[in-house]
Amino acid sequence: MHKRIQILTQIVFIFLFVGLIIMNQIQIWMGVFAVTLLLSVFFSRFYCGWICPINTVMKPFAWVKRKLKIKGPLKVPKILKRPVVRYLSLIGIASILAYSLINKQPIPVLPTLVLIGALIAILFNETWFHRSLCPYGALLKLSAKKPKKAVGIDEDNCTNCGICARVCPSDAVDKLESSHRIDVSECLVCHECIRNCPTNVIHYQVR
Ligand code: SF4
Ligand code: SF4
């Protein structure tokens, strides 16, 4: 049920996104993002898991690769996984947007990012995009550092099986000595871990 609502929400937002591109009104999407950025202070990065068109487009590719047990095919160089890469990406995209605004020259930044996301998901892996390349993720990581509501593990009852860490597309689950813990600032609120935890000890809840 939950998954169906999530997929439906993603479809609605991808239609909205495409509609705005067709109507030449893509700047309205920045308003959608700004609202969700503010809300992420309270409700975590639900934009990523439920609304983001880049993630919605990447998902089917990642799903097919998971089913076929394909990793890669290309390997991401270690240097490009460094935390600084995501902030360089943010600065780069912000500069392009500023140039576009100042010169009143429309540049299709967001649609291009959707295409890049799809290519990354096909050729590399979605985790790299979430953790190192997404400029929106870089901002959301800052706003969702200590959200009021977040995905969390009841560590006392975790059996430490590691399934949550394996299914997490954002590498947001850390292994502890006898349990696992979620880094909420990296969590996309995608609910994959909640759906897959065999002991049902992961919940999206008030902290
Ligand atoms: S899937 Fe559930 S039981 Fe397994 S490590 Fe994660 S939280 Fe613990
Ligand atoms: S799998 Fe769980 S921890 Fe990972 S991004 Fe999704 S909701 Fe967050």
C-alpha cells in the first residue's frame, strides 16, 4: 500500500515536471524544491525519495540492474567519491543557474541533470549520484541534519542482519558492533529498508 502511494506520488510529480518543461515554466520547479527544502528541517529528505524527478528516472534502471545482479559496468574512481565533490557540483550548478538568470538565457539545468542521473544509474550506480554528484542532495544534507521526523532503527531489537544496508540506495546505513544505524542526513526516506527489514524494527517516526 505504502509503496503504491509512493509510486503514484512519484508519477504525479514527474508529470508535473515534464508539464513544466513543455510549458517553458521549469523555474516553478525551483519553488517546489524550495518548499521541500524548508520542510526537510522537520521531515527529512522526503523530496529525494518521493518527489525528485532525477531519482524517479534513475529508479527503474537501478531496479533492473539489481534484479540482474549487475554492478557497474563502470567503476567510480575513489577520488570522485570524496565529500567535496558534491559541494563542487553544487557550486557548479549554482553558477550556471546564476549565469542563466543574470543573462536571461534559459539553460535546461534540471532536465540535463535528469539525463545525467539516468546515465549514472546505467553506467555506474545510483549511490554515487546521491552521495557525490547531486547538487540538491548537497543542500538537503545540510537542511536535514537533525530533522524532527526521520527513518530510524530500533537498535535494541535489530538482529544486525545487514539487509537494510544492502538495499539502501544512498549508503546511509552504518554498521555498528551489534546493530545498524541510519545517517539521517544521507537518508532519502525511500522506505526500502523499512520494507525489507525482516524484524520490522525500522520506522519513519518522530525522534
Ligand atoms: S534489516 Fe532490520 S534487523 Fe537487519 S540490520 Fe537492518 S535494522 Fe537490523
Ligand atoms: S533505504 Fe532506508 S536508510 Fe536508505 S535511503 Fe531509503 S529510507 Fe533511508
